[in-house]
Amino acid sequence: MSDVSPGPAEQGDRSFDARYRALVEQIPAVTYVIPPGSPDLPCLHVSPQIERLSGYTPEQWMADPHLWERTIHPDDLDRVLAESRRVDDTDQPWHIEYRLVHRSGEVVWVHDRASILPDGAGVRLWHGVLLDITAQKLAQEAQRESEERYRALVEQIPAVVYLVTVDGQPETIYVSPSIEDVTGFPPSAFQDDPTLWPSRVVGEGADAALDRWKEANATGARLEHEYQFVRADGTRIWFKDRSIGLRDATGATRYRQGIASDVSDRKIREQRLHESEAMYRALVENIPAVVYILAPDGDGSTLYVSPHVERLLGYTRQEWLDQPDIWMELLHPDDRERVLDAYDRANETGEGFAEEYRLIAHDGRLVWFRDDATLVRDEEGRPQLWQGVRLDITDQKLAEEGLRTARDELDLRVRDRTTSLEDANEMMMLEIAERKATEGRLRRAEAKYRGLVEQIPGAVAYIWEIDPTSTFADAYTSPAIEQLLGYTVQEWHDGDFYLRRVHPDDYDRILAATRRSEHTGEPYDLEVRYLHKDGRVVWVRERAALLERSDDGRPKLFNAVMIDVTERKQAEDRVRAAEDRQRALLEQIPGAVAYVWEAGSDGAASPVGYISPQVASVLGYTVAEWTARAGFWRERVHPDDRDAVIRGTGRCEETGEPFAMEYRYLAKDGRVVWVMDQALLVERGVDGGPWLFQGVFFDITERKQYERQILEAEERYRTLVEQIPAIVYVEAVDATDPTISRVVFVSPQVQEVLGYSSDELVSEPNHLQRLIHPDDWPGFAEEDRRSSRTGSPFSHEYRAIAKDGSIVWLQSRATLIRDDEGRPRFWHGIAIDITPRLQREQGSGAFGGSIPGGSDRKTVAPPTRD
């Protein structure tokens, strides 16, 4: 042992050796070197990061050649080992993603890349890098789950959701699977044949419907119309089609999205009833300041904010309204306590609020505001709302700050200049001596660690030097930069060349991060785009960490790594695009409100986890209002329907059965809105019980109003029919043979006349021949054939046999009713009991004899035609 301290030369040697070792060992990834071929050969090198990644030390990895296989997740083992054998046999690069099981039992996703390269002695070795991609995998899985959830929402809507192009012959981009249940055609039929849909639109108004569709495509206008459609089996249905135009970034209409519902039943009942046009409202505000209204609740809940907020802070009005406390969250930390104290005082006292403060914009900018607000009270003096205006005073504040900074920098430069002149000579002599003494050892250390750094596959290591007076006079970048971006190291080090290769959209972000690290020494971890020499865009994950500070404590050296993540970003973009597409399909469906409902601990408090923005147009409530409290939506159910709805949802939460109900909501403006609500169980909880439901409700108020009118009219006419002193009947004509008909209605008077109930006669299709007297049957049948053949009115007198065996004389008349295309549909008839008249005529000698089976009954049975 010696107590002699190392001299400057030895210190420099160790410092240089430590820096290159740190460059390898602090790269945010695991580097390794292994021999090819035999699985019994241990690792030759593995960096210390392996312990954080796997829980095992580098020494354990290098001592146990089978540790790697034991840590591979069992579900991935066969695949990984098969790929390992393949690359060993072919010497092709190793590039694979799989799971490792950490010593603690945690599962870690890794991206493993390696290439065979010779070392300094010509020995071929695998040089590889392990990158922890667990976070990215979890994010991708979350995005996939989100896409599946939105897709499930779209595909479980009880209607047909579609997305089509608008240029030329519209092509179907997407149509929900329910199309096959409704039309008999699978989704692929509409995607493969753009002419299928328009070719099946038929009936009166078909040409007008197609013209309106083309016109809406050309203008991008919202379209609601109804038309007939021929199903695959040849039957006709009525569609109610709602759609809107979707515009691209240039404002041009590119697609049309809509929802088509089968309204055949309603069309039959309502007979060509048309829906009224929806009303639109618009508010245009051009005041060059943020005008706002807050609730006087002390929480700063925004009730209204003008569009100028988006130009100043980058947040949309909807984001501002959906997050009640967004204003408080965006306050600069240094201003928050002061401003919130002032806001609380204003709420307590009712005095005006006037403060200057900073808000953090969406892109990270700080925006200074002068905020003035006044409390508005009602006629009784109660607080109603805060009405205020925020004026951007950033330029004024920056000017003031610039003056202060200039004065401070001048003082600092004077002090720094004085100190640097005194120390310059001493530092220069020390640097020259140390440089000469360590030059040989530096070359050896550099060769050792540079070789390890430069053979990391798929990664570019570099040293970023801030202080140009250090022993590292030049920055360092590994040669892998040419493989990553196509540029040589010399090209990359040409001034600010590397900054000019940053994608323009990412330039400000990476420049701000590097400037911040230069001043604070904090690390940064960014994903940015670079422009490859061949013109491609390459996504790079770039991590930098402080390696050394200067003597005065300022950041001096950073070591960093660039890793190509283009494939992952492209995959994420595809997943995100799919999610955005499903979300757009869901949230732009006109007239339908989709939602996610979570089963609650009690039947009245189940929370709504998601509701689409259309709830505002249907019921007048914002998404934030609807989801703020678990029981809010149930409170909006009409009192007369509330108990039934709560029982229905409670039953679903207990059993998991589907929910389907029509009931009334109380809209925000006081209107009563009828909705058709349907929901399905899509996920169970950890205990196996029902947990997550997805549903949709439609506004059916207009339909309900029509149904009520129809029911009222039906009741009026039914009363009239049932009080007529005769038997009224209806026969439906067979669609394939107009000479055949079937009784579908007989009025209740038949029981008084013949003793049979209406149901007895309707349920017995061939009752006529049994009821009509045998002597009168030939004449009745001949008149029936004549009227059926010609369509002329039916008129005949005959005897009918009542249930008690008595004979009743009837006079029957019927008229044929045709549809709009002239096809026979129904015979509407009336049968009058003429027995009393004949009895009177007999008494006066008109018949000159008795009436067979004559009766003094006052009512008679109806004739029916079959």
C-alpha cells in the first residue's frame, strides 16, 4: 500500500477510462457479447443494466450459459429458441421481441437485436443490445383494447353504421355487421360492389332519394331521408338514413358517415309520415380575448368559454368545458397559490377578481393573462355566475423580463471575466502536462471501449460535449449513424448539420429539450423524427444523461444513444388510426347516443363511464354534465318511468341479460324526450359478475307522438265501428292470387247476430261455407267469384245459420281496396241483419209465405269472403 496520491496524469487516464466505460454502461439499454454456436458457452460481456432488466447480476449471466433460456417466458420459449437456432445456422442478424420473467416474477418485454462481427483479433462474436419495451407493449395493448371497445360500441348499435367515399361512384369503406340481418347481404357485398346499394333503392321517390344523396355528397351537407330498399330475398323494407359529410384538413368533403335504421314497421303504421328537419344553432365570437363564464361554486367550473381560448392556449372549447377545473390545472406553479387565494376571496366576498398570472398552453408555452371578472347576481342578490375576460399580456411581460435579464447578464459577465483572467495561465499549464502524460493510455482505453460502443447493433451512441475547454475537444458519434440515417460521422459533425436533419415538426421540441438539459443537467428521453439521406423519415428514440459536470458545477458532458423505433411508431400509428376511425364512426353517428355503463354497488348509482357527444343535441346536456355524477342520468328519467327503468337496469346488473326499453327523459330545456334504449353486457368483473355494458339510445319522440295520434285515431274509429248497428269485416287479399282472401277482422256485433265471437270466426279460415244456408251457397259463391275476378263491389242477400241453429237473413256489401300501385289489398265490408225487415214484409204479404227459419232477432251474422 502507498499513501502517495495519483498524479494528474494518472487521474486523467482514469477519467478517460471511466468516461468510455460510462458511455457503455449508462446507455439506456443492455449490451452484450456472446460466442456463436454452442449453447453451453457463457456471455463474454453483459452491461450492468441487465440487473435492472432481469434481477440477475452481470456476473450471474456470464457464469451461467443457460440463465437466458430459463428467464424467457414459457409462452415465448419455443419461438425464441427456434429463431436462435436459425440465425446461428445462417449468420443472419438477430431481431426479435419476446418476454423475460424478472427475478421478482414481473414480466418484462424486450427488443433483442444482434449481429455477428469480428473482434480485434478476428474472432467472430455476436454483439447485441436488449431494449426494455414493456411500456410500449402496454401502450399498444391499451390502444388495441380501446379500438376493440370502440368497435364493439359501433357494431352493437341496433342499426347499420357505414362510412363511404363521396367522389365519383361512392365506395363503402366500412359497414357494420348488422347490415346482413337487415338486408340479407353481408358487409363484403357492399364493399365489393359500389352499385349494390343504389340499385336496390326502389319505389316512389327513389330517384329523388338518390339525387338528394348525390347533392349531399357534393356539398358535404347533413342528410336525413327515408326510402325503400329491396332485400336479398326480394322483400322491401323502409330505411331511415341519417348521414353527415366528413372533411379533410383542407376543408374538402372526403367521406360520408351515417346510420341507417329499419323503420318498416313505423312506415306501415304511419303511412308516409316524414320527420322534420333538425334545427341548428351557431355562435360566432370574434372578441380578441377569452370571454368566459364560471359557476359561483368555488371550483372554477367553466360554463362557457369563447373560441379565442383555442388560438391562445391550444385547447379546444370542448376540452375546456369537459374538464371543470382545467383553468386551475393550467396555472403556473409559481402563480397558483396567489391566484387561487384571490379567487377564493372573490367568491367569499363577491368583490371583483383582477389578477395577472401565467397559464401553460397545450404546447408547453407560458401565456401571461390579465384576468378581470365580475360576479353576476339575480334580482334577490344571490350569486348566479362569474363573467370575465382574459387578455393576453405575454408580449408586455416578455419585454419587462428582457430588461431584467439584460441587467443580470451584464453583472454576471463582469464577474466571470475577472475570475477567468486570473485562472487562465494556471489551467493552461496543468492541461498541457496532463495531456502529454496520458496520451498513450488514452489511446488504449479508447480502442477498448470504442470497439464495444461501435458494435452495438441498431443503436447509435454519442458523446455530447457542452464545455469546449474539456479534454474531449470534439463530440463523438458511433459509425452506426451511417446505417441508421445514411450519413457518415464526418457529415454528421459538420456544424449544426444534425439539427437540420431533424423533422421540421419536431425541431422546436428537441431544441427546447437540449437547451434545457444544457442549463440544468437534467436527462431527456424523446422520440423524434430524422430525415434519412435517402429521403425517408426515421423515428428515433433518443436518450441523454449527464456524464460529467465542470469544476463550477455546470453541465459538461452527456452520453446518449439513438435507437431506431420506426417500426414501432408505424405500428402505433396504425393502431391509433384504427382507434380514431372507430371513435369517429361512433361519435359522429347522427341522432344516436352511444354510452358505456358500469354496474354499480347499488341499482341507483351505476356510473356512466362514457357517453358520445350527441347527448348534447338529443337532450341538451354536455358530456361533462352527464358523467359528473353516477346517478345523474337516472335523475333525468321521467318520474313516471323511473321505477321501471331502475328495475330493468338492476335486473341487467344482477343477471347480465340485455337491456331494451322505451322510456322518457327530461331534457335540459324542459322538453320530454322519448328514447329507445338498448344495451348489452360486454365484460364481467373479477368476481365473474356483470360489470361493463355498452349501449345506444335514439330519440323516438316524433315516432311516439305519431303513435299516440294513430292510437287516438284508432280508438275513435274503433268506437265508431263497434257502435254501427251492423257487422263490419275486413278480408286480406292473397298477394299471389287476388281471388283468394282471408278474414282478418270481424266487429264484436257478430256475437249478437250469430252467437259467435270475433276470435272464433277469425281463427277459422273456412267458416263461410259452414255458416251460409246450403240453398243460398251457390248464389253466394257465384257473386264472390265475379267480384274477385273483376274487382267490382260485392252485394248479396242470403241466409246464415247462427250458433244456436236459428236462421238469420243478411245483406252483405264489400268494396275492394287497392294499394298505391293498383294491387288488390283488402275487402272492406258490412253485413246488415235484414231479418226484421223481411218479417215486416211477410206480415204485409210482400213475401206471400213464411221465412224459413225466420226469427225476430234484431242482429245478424256477417258474411265473410274466402
